[in-house]
Amino acid sequence: MAATMTNGDASHAPIEVSFPLPRAPHTNIHLQLTNNGPTLLLFLTTASADSASSAALGSFVYAMPNRATPADTLSTPLFTHGGTLDFTTRLSKVLARKTSKPVYVGNSSSFASAGMGGTVEEEMEAFRRTVEVVMGLLDKEKK
């Protein structure tokens, strides 16, 4: 059992959920979300019955809202892994824009085991679903 270290405030404990990919019910996206107030920290990975028990370290991206021009969210990759960088960057920018908070996103997701082998459509559905789940968790946290 892993212990969660917080600075004496249990409200910053990570939220862990998993949900199936829209077109690949045997592949799940696992996410861990930590909302510590001023920033968000999100880690994503995928797992299926066919996948190995460990995944390669993916990309890690920092994004923050641009107060001058909100449509131009700023981001910088802190660690890159070719196949995950684009998805991670787009996700961090969308979440920073929607939450108006700086966001750190780590992503080692692979859509190769999805129903059609990881097509653009499958990746976009996973992207949309991930944003919906994260925003839903943040909304639930506010109540």
C-alpha cells in the first residue's frame, strides 16, 4: 500500500480513476489527478489485458494560461518521449485554458492496442474523454 505525502492537508490527496477507451472497451486509461489549489498535476497511462505490466516513461509537459491572450496557452516540454509528446502538450494546454491554472501533465499512454490500432479518431476520442473526466473530477471537488 502506497502512502500519500501531503503537507498536513488531506484535501490535496491524489484522485485515481480509470475508464475504458470509447472504441476499445478492453483498454483503460488510468489517471491520477492532484489539485493542490494553485496548480494541477495529472499522470496518464493506458493498460489492457494484452499490454505489458510496465509502460515506458512518457512525456511530461508544463502549461500555463496566458493572461494577455487566453487563446494562446503557453507550454513547455520538461521531458519528451516521441509518441506521447503531441497528446501530452495538447492535453496540458486544454486543461490550463479550461481551469485557468498552471498544469503539469505526465503521459505514457499508448493507443496501439485500441480497437483500430490507434487511429487519429481513437486518439481524439480518448483525448475528449480524458478532458471530460478530469473536468468532471474538478467540478465534483468544488462541491
